[in-house]
Amino acid sequence: MGLLSIFSNKNTDKLIESINKLLGIVDNAVLVFRDGVKNYLYNDESGFADNLSSMASLELEAGALFREIENTLYTRGNLIRSRGDIMRLLERFEHIISIISADLIQFEIESPKIPAELKKEFTKLAELASLAVETSIPGAKAYFSAPKDVAETTNRVYFYEKEAVKLSQSIKRTVFHDMDGLKLSEKFHLRYFALHIEDLAKAAVKVAEQLSVMAIKRVL
């Protein structure tokens, strides 16, 4: 029995529904992240507090759903060939949620002072990292129904990740080369936060890489 027929099996409908629900949580987490960074940068304390609360709820919901999916995968003998790959894919999405949560919490704990002239760049960086994750989600869904469409979405992930890395490097270069009024510790702090937003885009690439491998296996 081929993988396409396995995923068309009625017994896997609930599993795929749960996976899609998890992907929906990831999508919501990305929206919260983008909004949270913007609220922090522009001093909307109430909005940022709501973002932190929403993210905490999403992380709990994702963790419970991930364990439910894991249990289901290991009780379905017909998925023995693909369950390892599916688990690795979902672990990468779970890691993305962890990164988002950790980044927002670090903004709250460390309260970095972002110079006014860099706020647009940090907002754009968060947007590019978010887009890298967002474009990986349709690829994950396509794996189960139309694996030939995976490549198109993963290519977009690579594009947004490259743009995020370029902008992150530009921010760090500006901080260290052009902002003489900042203390070295402040420069390190800004680099730290640029790097961690950039890491979100890199995590999306890990999803894209896993999807590419899985899509190839599906057509073999």
C-alpha cells in the first residue's frame, strides 16, 4: 500500500485533523509573535502583556496536542514507515513554538532598549522570520495530500530565511559600525535579539529541509 493510499485511509482522518490543528496553533503563534515584537518596540505594554498570555496558552495547547498525535502515531501499524518522519516534522514545528515563546519572554525579562532608528528594521526582521514559518505550513499540509506542491512552498521558506539573515546582519553591522553612542554591552544586547529573531527563520528552514526529504520519499 502506497503512502498516498495510507493517508487517504479513513482511519487517519482524525490524525490529519489533529496535525492540521497543531499547524493552526503554529500559525496563531506566529501572528502573536509578530504582534508581540511590534507592541514591545512601540511601548504598548498592555498589548504585549496580552501577547505573552496568548503565547503561554498556545504553547500549552500545542504541547498537549503534540503528545496526543505522538500516541496516535505509535498505535497505528499502517503508519510505521512514515511515523518517524512525521514526528521529526512535528518536533520541528514544536521547536518553532518554543523559540517564539522564549523570544517574547526574553523581551519581557531583559527589556532591551531598541534605538528609534532601528525599530522599523526589527519590525521587518520579525515579519520576515514570521513569513518563513508561515510559508512552511502549507507545505506541511501538502505533504499529506499533494506532495508535488511541497517544493513550491519550501522554496519560499528559503527565500524569506535568506532575507531575514541579510537584514539581521545589516542590523548588527549598523549597531557595531555606526552607533558609537551605544555601550558595548548595549550593542551585544541588540545583536542578541536580532540573532534570536533570525533563529526563528532558520528553524523554518529545518522544517523545509525535513519536508523536502519526506516529499521525495512519498514519490519513490
